[in-house]
Amino acid sequence: MKKAMTPRHPRWNEFTERLEGVEGINYQPDSKEWKCHHDHRFSTAILETMPDIDIPKSLKYFNKNNGHCDCEILLNIGQ
């Protein structure tokens, strides 16, 4: 059964690390720059590679919890 990606999901840390890294927003603490397109393109692409994740439910959860784009998932929902 597919499950939504939330902080309670056992792979949440893996997801957020990937979202923060080069395949996601590529956050660089020293430069304080990242590449967010104000949508969920990176999170969706990452979730597509993770088996048994319900992507529509995950996106709904993100939006409901102030994760309206990739960087807001990291900033508002947290790691």
C-alpha cells in the first residue's frame, strides 16, 4: 500500500536530504542560495524514484502544512 511522505515516514530524512541536495534545491549554506521554482518539481521527481509513495497525497500534505513549494517543504515542514 502506498503511503504519503510525511515526517513520520521512515524515509523522510532520505527525502529531505535529497530535496536539499543537488537533485533538489541545491541549498548551499555558505552562499545562502538555492534553486526553487516555487513549485514541487524537485520533490515530485524525487518521490517518483521512491517506491510505494503516494505522490498526490504527499503533495496534499505538503500544501496543507505550508510546504507550497520545494524550499518551503524544507523550511516549514522541516527535517
